[in-house]
Amino acid sequence: MNQEEIHIVPKLSKPIRLQDYGVGIFNLIPTKSALKKALKKNLLTVNNIPATSATFIKGEEIIKLNIPVKKTFKTKLKLKLDVIYEDEYLAIIKKPAGILVSGNSFKTITNALPQNLKPSQLKDATLPQPVHRLDYPTSGLLLVGKTNTSIRFLNKLFETKTIEKTYYAITIGNMQTQGIIKTPIENKISITHYLVENSVDSKRFEKLNLVKLQPKTGRKHQLRIHLSSLKNPILGDREYGIPSLILKGKGLYLHAYKLKFTHPFSKKIIEIEDELPKKFKKIFETKQ
């Protein structure tokens, strides 16, 4: 069984590439990155001809999107999530460390959302969907859309970099007090601002630092890669850490602490801060 959406292109003044025109025209693929993935998977046709990234739209074509229905689970996931903010359009929840945001696994945040959030009463309500990613070992605030329109608008906030994200990490070794990291990731511009708010001496690690992080781009594993590039990896990072200094059994010391953005419908400033996990406070008692 597949999900299908159809879009009829109006008259256009000039041809436009489908991967540019098609952003936001389908509820099932609300972002540019999702559209590119759909094109790669041959899920789109134009006048019944498979479309590619090289396809141009001239006007009055029929574009069809055909997506296979994802695997569903008969049993509902019983996972209690802390809901920090919720309205008819969106929600902000606390993601525990050690759980996937989405994917084919049963135990994901996405599968737990319907049991933790109130269904939206708006006409274009849909199953709640995370609109950004937090790594499996990362904890903290996660933004969720509850309607198709809201999901598109929230994704646009991330694309236009008009949403402010703040993280905290505990890093290893001596660090400069503040700085900007610009190490490219996969040959793409990547920028992270950091500020060391506190440091303590450590026999094993020399120094442990409480670091405030503000990513200005959204590359995969950006904060972990950037701090590792300074030779100050995040405590507990098995992938980018120093093998002899891997802290076992405590997980990754990286927490999504704050989200700030303009609500796409009420236009109010939403500014939500979390508290740091207990494992952070055991090392740095001063940051609440």
C-alpha cells in the first residue's frame, strides 16, 4: 500500500527545476532535503514519467508523489515523555539519551509521540513529527510539528537558520575560554560558537569543561566533530573521542538545552530552557 499526492502545476512565466519548485507542495515531503531524497528514490513522476534532479517544470504538468507506507507496529510504544510545551500546532518534548528520534525501530521518539501529545483539532492535523534531529546518545529539547502546515513552517525555520539552538557539553582537556569553530564537515561550511562557562581539574582527564554551544549550521554530528577537531572531545563520545579517555557506562555528555524561535502562527517568541541532566550536575554543581 502506498500514499499518493497529486499536484497540478499552474502556468509559469519560465521553467524551473523540480527540486526547487517542489519544496512544500506535498505534505508528505515538506522540506527540500526530503524532496531530494524522494527524487533519488524515484518516488516522483511528471506526466507519468519518472522525475530526477535534472527535471524542469514548464507549467501545467501533473506531478505525482507515491510513497510506500512505512512499517507500522500493532503495539503502541509505552514510553513516557516529558512535554515542556504544547499547543494545537506544535510541541516541545524532552528526548532521553539512548533512544532514536525516528527510523524503522519500534522504540523511537516518533512512535512514542502519539501516546504523549494531545491530538490537534485543526483541519490539517497529522501524526506528530519531529522537525529536527538529535543523535541517539544526545538528550534534550526536541521540536515537534502536529499539523502538515506547521511541519512545513518549522522545517523552514531550520532551513533559513531562524531558530536559535543552545547546547551544553562537558569536554575534556584545556580549552580557550571562547571561540568559533569553522572546521568543514563533508566539505560543507560548518560553524559553531562556544563559551567555556566552568572548568574543574581532573586526575584522569586533566580538565573537564562545561561548554555552552550555539551551532549556526546543522551538519550531522557537528558539535561532536567540531569539539573533537579542537582536541577537546565531548566526555563519553565513543565515536569522536580519544580511545584511552572514553568514559564507559555514563553515555554522551551532550544536552540540547534551549530553543528560541518565533511561533509560525501566533508570532509570539517561544523561548524554552531545560535543566541540565543529573550527570552534568554531579560534575558542575553551579549550573542549574
